[in-house]
Amino acid sequence: MGIRESNPQDALVLEGDEHLPLYRRLYLTVAKRIANGEWRPGDALPAELDLAKQYGVAPGTIRKAIDELVDDGLIERRHGSGTFIRRPNFDNMMVRFFLFRDPAGNMIMPESHIVSREIVPASADVAANLKMREGDDVIKVTRHRHWEGQARLLEDIFLPPARFSAILSHTPEEIGPLLYPAYERLCGQLVCFIEEEISITDVSPDDAGLLKLSSDDLVVAIERLAKDASGHPMEWRISRGEARRFRYKINVS
């Protein structure tokens, strides 16, 4: 006879629809606890047997949920140490698409400059991506990345105020050059997943002036949607850069 799932009165409540498989509901529950900051990057998860007792399920169900969380990069197993919340590394992802090198051929990291931060009404595109209503308040951060005194990348970044109000009250120096670590440090928000869509489009008059391009030049536009551990959208941004500097490289094994 197989092991039956137990459901003691004091078992913790599982997230998700009750018709979902138990391991999937456990996955969603752990992901939500990570998204809510209950478990932070570097924290150790309780042992699988302890989690099984907490949620009133069989150890095999916990193990399957943990396996999927590992596969999706939310947690990691360390041999001989246990299972830990993983901190994804998205640092400097944008510049991997654009070629900036010094005369010796060394890679250059453009400097980040926050130009403005303001509350604006959400456009239809912003609302659709951040799952809010069109016209709702949204934080807009305008950021330029400079190299040799010239703007090379332009970014419009949109954030829900309920989660990111601290971005408005700290100086650019306090925020620093990398936004995702600032989100975690200042707002308690951890980016776990991103989706990107790349297109090539005509340069707008405003962008042409900032990037010092002619009106018939093309730019690469990269739309990025960042999500928390539960898969909820946290940030939507549009980045533009000169198409002639665009590159894409991937290693497949």
C-alpha cells in the first residue's frame, strides 16, 4: 500500500487551487514565501522531513516540489549542507547585447545615470505588463548608460508604487548603478525571473537626439519583464541602443 498524504489539523495552508497536484501547490507555497521575503537569498530551507510535517504531506511530495524549485533556479542544493534560497545574478545583462570596447579590445561597462524618477499614469502597455489598470499610478525611472561622455543606452523603467516607493526617496548614489540589488536592499523585492523580447525599429526623434543618431538610423529595442518568485510582474522596462552596436551570442551544449 502506498503512502497516503496526511492532513493534520495544524498543517500549514497550501497555496493554489485545491484541484492542482499537491507538489505543485507546495511549489507555489514555497515560491510565495520567497517572494514575500520570509526566506531571503542564502537562507537554508527546513529539512524535507520537517516541511512534510509542516504541510501534512508525504516526503516524496516535498521532494518533487523541491526538485522543480531547483530546476527553475529558485533554490539550490549544496552537497553536505542542505537546500538554500538562490540569488539570481542578472547584473549587467543589458550590455551583453551591445558591443562596447576600448582601443585595446577590452569590454567596457557603460556608466549608469538616473535621469529622472516620477509618478505617471500607466499607459496601456505598462498596465498590461504589470497587471494593473490603465491610468493607475506607476513609478517611471529614466536611466541612461554613458560611455565616453555620450549616452549609448536609453532605458524607461516602470515599477508599481506599492512595492517600490523607496526608489523615489533615495538618492541615485544610494540606489547605485545596479537596480536589482537596490530593489532587494531598499525595497525588499527580489527579482527571480525575467522575460525579454528584442526588436529592431526606427529611432524616435527624441532618442536620435540623445544617442546622436540620424533620423534614418535603426535602434534595437529590448523589452524586459521582471518577475518575483511567484511569477508576479515587478518591473517592465524598455531599453534602446544603436543597432550597429547590437550583438547576440549564446552557448548551447
